Amino acid sequence: MITSLSIENFALIEKLSIDFSSGFSTITGETGAGKSILLGALGLVLGKRADLTSLKNKNEKCIIEAHFQIANYNLHSFFSSNDLDYEEETIIRREILPSGKSRAFINDTPVNLQELQDLSLFLIDIHSQHQTQELSEEDFQFQIIDSSAKNQDLISKYDSQLKLYKKQKSDLSQLNLQIQNALNEQDYNTFLLKELVEADLANCDQSELEATLEKLSNVESIKENLVKAELLAHEEQFGVLHNLKEMRVALQKASGFSATYHSLFERLNSVLIELDDITRDLKNESENLINDPELLENVNHKLQLIYSLQKKHQVLTIDELLEIQNELDRKVISIADVEAQIQFLEKSIKENEFQLNQLAHEIHENRVKVIPILVEKLIQILEQLGMPNARFDIKINETASYFKNGKDELQFLFSANKGSDFGVVKKVASGGELSRIMLAVKAILAKYSKLPTIIFDEIDTGVSGEIANKMGDIMKEMSQTMQVFTITHLPQIAAKGSTHFKVFKTVLNEQTHSELKRLSNEERVLEIAQMLSGMKVSDSAINHAKALLD
């Protein structure tokens, strides 16, 4: 429920702060006094767009702040999902800057208008005669029936089941597409895989193969140089080994005279030993080096195959080719896995369908049972409101399709007069009749569901006398379970409220201001008397006003 509202610099309101109570509150005032301004201010708090024309003083910002008691609305999940601080007394503030920019806050956290609009659905329902078109909307019609049938928990379970069902259907579609694509690519993937497997890449060293190819391609040149190197080492007079041996003999003779000479001797001896090993290896390599055209051809063929595969797959290394091979292997094998997933999912979908159908049928049966009771209640209320011949024709058919609230299609038709055909409510009912039907519907909804605060904006237009009195009784009864406001010009309804507010205009410094005041008991008697007789209040009007308030 809304507990307070403060307005600064909005339309004709310079500054206003008012507290509200639970139960039934009435708001009265002359035409043009500013009742629509109050609704406009509330509209901004609830997320409607603003413009600079809303500012009373164009050089100052407009601030509208509303406090709501939300402890009974179960809104923790909403605040959590929108990353907002939950407070049982939630404060919504809207600011309109002179620049035209608008800002909104929920518990001092900046929010966008969409978040504000989403929250407002749980807080206030502003209903005017012009908003009765929702009577013809299927969602609202189902809301009426399901509230009466107490289907909320079933529909919640059904909705969760339906979301799972739709996800499973989507997953199944994706898997079928995947397997179709896999089948389409199967032959090609199998060919690519076979090509890579046959290449035996795991046992290949590209660098080694390239080195072998280089060696086999230059056998004669390599052998010639190896032999030459060996001869240079072994030449009897000028060979490297011969000279080094002569150097060793010379140093050996001098090594006994100094540690330095001995060290040089040992170093030279090491070189001689190493060179001797090298010449032996040169000889072995030279003897083992043979011209092998067949091996050369095989190595060259292997390398060309590797180069070709690297080019085809746009990679540079054998490791990358092996990764591709493994991926192709997984693709070829994965079809069987996907087929198993499809079988499991199809079974799960069938089970889900069974549960969905059970829930939908239970929802349908509850609706079928409650429709006659609902029709009877609507007719009873409308009889009290001066519509004795009102009739409803509510037909519900179970279909094969899954809708968001079950499997039913709904026809909600109305006839106001005997002998007239049934038709869509908004087409066959007058404005006054629509107001009374909506009031009857809201009265029924108030008994079965936790509605937010409701504001009736001159819903009593076109009625008077005893009918107005009955409308007031109905709204007062609704206020037993929810906060109800009504903006009215009828004294019969104004007198029904537990709290009475008056909207009026004042002129200060040649400026017109709208103000809202909570009336005392004496002020209330006078206000209702003026509604009965005009500005010139008679004793009879005073007495009549007192009688209405008793």
C-alpha cells in the first residue's frame, strides 16, 4: 500500500506532502481542482514518461516521492533479480530536471523506466472508465477465472514445466540439426580422417625427414668433403694429426719445468685425442654414406604428403595436423553420442508432455467448475448496480496447443438486455455499464488474490442514487482486504470512505496552486453537504450529509 506522497514543483503543485492510511479513501474536489494532477504525479512515480511541461517553475527540478509498504507482496525475488535493495518500506523517487532529463530511484538506487514500470504492476492499479478495454483482453479474462478457481499454484507449476518443455524441444531441434549436419559432412570428414590416419603423422618427425632429404640429395658432395677432411687430418708430412703429435712431443719435454707448460701439454693432448676421434667418425660416416635413390624417393614422397596436408588444412606443423585428426575422429564418433542424447531427450519430452497435460487438464477442470459460480456472482453484483438483465456467456475449450497458462481457449461474452445477442463486452456495453462490470470484476478479484492498491478514477460516471450507494458499498467491502482510493463527484460514495481527501485550488501572489487536504469530521460534513446542494449549504444538506456519514 502507498503510505505517503510528496510532490514538489509539478504542474499547479508547488509543494505537497500527504500521508495515506489503509482501507477506503475518497478524493473529492471541483472539476479542474487538480485531481488529474495527482494521478499524473503518481503516473510519473510508476514509470510514465515526463516532459518539461510538467514543471511549475521551469528553472527548478520536479521531485515526486512515494513510500510503499510492500511486506505482504512477496517481492524479494523481484528486488533480487533487478539487483535492488529490498526494504519493507520502499521509497520510489522521480526527478525531472530543467534540462528535460529524468531520473528514477528505488530505495536510492538509480533505475530505468522499464524497471520502474515492472515494479509498479505490483503496487498500484489506476483504473478509469477509459481503461475498461482490458475486460476484452484474454489475459485479464483468464485472471478473473483463475483467481476464482484458485489456479495460481497450478499455473505456476505448469509454467515451470512448460519452460522446461520448450527448452527440451529447442535442445532436440538443435541436436537434430547437429546430427543432420554431421551426416551431411560424414563422408567428407571420414575421407579427411582416413587421409590423415594413413599418413601416420604420429610417427613422423618433419625436421628429421627434411634433414634426411637434404643429406640424400647431396650424397656425392658430402662424401667428397668428408674424405677430404679425413685426408687433411692423416697426411703424413703436413697432416693435422702429424703436426699435433710433433707439438705434443715438444710440449712433453717442457712440461716438467712448469705447471703452466704441463697444463698446455694436457690441453693439446686432449685436442689430439678429440681430433683422432673425429677422423675415425669421418671415416665411418664416409664409408656408411651411400647413394640410395629408393630411400630418397620415399622420404621426398613423405614430405610432400605432409606439405600437402598442411596446405589443405592451413596449418604449419604436424602437431596441428594431429589436433585436426583428433577433432575429425571425435566428429565421426560423436554421431552415435548425439543419437543417444536424442533418444534420451525424446523420452524426457514425452514424460514432460504427460505431466503438462495432467496439469493443464486440472487447470481446465477447475475453470469449468468455477465459471457458473463466477457468472452467478457477477450477475448478483450487477443486479445490485442496476443491471438486472445482465448475462454472461463464458465458454472454455481444451485444445491441443500449449499456452502460457494452460491449453484452453476462452470466449467471454456479455449481453446487457433481454433478447439481445451476446457480444464482446466493450462493443455491447455502454460506458456506465463497463464501469459497473469492471467494479464487479475487481470486487471478485479482491476476494481471491492479493491485488495492489487500486485507484478508481471517476468510475462512478453515469450513475447516481441507489446505484452509487451500492458502488460505494462494494468499494468499501473491497477495502477490507486491500487499499482502495476512489476519485468521485458523488456524495453517496464520498461518504463511504474511512478517510476523505479534498483537492482544491488557491491563489497566492497571483499564482494558482493545487492542494490536497485530509478533511476532519466537521470539514467532511461540509464537503459532502456542498456536493449535495452546491456552495450555498442549507441545513437540510448538512443533515443529509450527516445521515450519509452515519
